[in-house]
Amino acid sequence: MSWSEGAVLAAALIALTVWWVWVAASRLDRLHRKVAASRAVVDAQLLRRATAASTLAASGLMDPVSSLLVGEAAWGALAAGGQDVSGLAALPLDLDGVGARAGDPHLQQHDRGLAESELSATLRAVLDDVDEVAELREEPGGDMLLDAIAASWYRTQLARRFHNEAVAQTQRVRKGWIVRLLRLAGHAPVPQTLELDDAWPDALGRPGRPAASAGRNGETGREPHGLG
């Protein structure tokens, strides 16, 4: 092999290597953007769910204790998501104190997953009876409020699953030797999955489907909880 042929071969190898690194870096950048976009979608749906829950709590359609529990959990979720709750409608039973606690900077540092999980558990406890949910839907505006919670909750499950899959894919790519050797990720933090309890309240009914009805033994038929 002549010197000129060797130079051409070396140049081709260098060009191929540069192209490979560029492709890897571009793919990693797209994955990081995908993770950021999917997390924004999850946050938007969680915000809609918490807002719908706080509106339901302030509607006066539920009993005072349920309104208090749902209102406090909803305001806590909104605050954990960085939302300003000072402008929300006043809740029954003088919940102004709840709003003040929700605006506390210490509460805003509370783990988002724990706050959203608490809201899920509270809503499941309040909406655990098919007959009571049916009566609530018959109240003026009740059907619309429950549909808003159901729609945002269902979309949250789908968005969170999509986000976690994007995170897992990004984590796998970042473990590649070329990415670690050349530090293609730069100073970008390793994305983490969003873990929270978003198991579905059976009595609420899926969007577009009727709520689970009582079986022959008086037990409520159940759908699988959550989407992962």
C-alpha cells in the first residue's frame, strides 16, 4: 500500500469515526429532548388532575370530610408541582389554612411522587363506592367534574408510561461505551423515571366506559390497577 493510499484510508476512517460520534451524539440529544417533552406532558396532566380534584372539593357536592381530604391532597399536589395555590377558589370548612400550608416553600420541596400518590389514595378512598359516585354524577355539574378527573387521570397513566419508557431507553444509550468514553452526555443529569401511585379508582369508571357494577355477590367488579 502506497503512502497516498494509506492517507486516504486513514482519512476515511477518521471521517467514519466522526460521523459515528455525531450520530451517537445526535441520538442522545434527541432522547434527552424526548424525555423532557414527555415529562412536561405528565406534569400537565397531573396539574389538570389536581386542579379538577380541587374544583370538586370546592364544589360542595361532597360531604364536608371528603371535601376537606380531597382539597388538602389536591392543594398539596399542586404545591409540590410548583403551582401557586393562593388564587384557587376557597374550599368549604375554612380551608384557607390548607392553602397557606400548600404555599409553604418547604412543602414545595416535597417529593412530587409522594404528593401525587397521596392524592391518588385520597381520591380512591372517596370514590370507592359505585352508588355514591353515581349519586355524585347526578348532582348539577358532578358528572363534568368527575369526567375531568377521569380524563386527566387516564392520560396521566399513559403519559407516565411513555415517559418512563423514554427514560429507560435514554439510560441504556448513556451506558454505551462510546457515550461514556467521549462523555457525549456532557453535564446533563441522568434522567430518572417518575414513580408514583396512579392506580385507578374502580368506581369512577374509565373514560368512555361505565363504572364497574356490583356482581352477584355484591362485590364490585374490578379492572387492573394502573398501567405500570
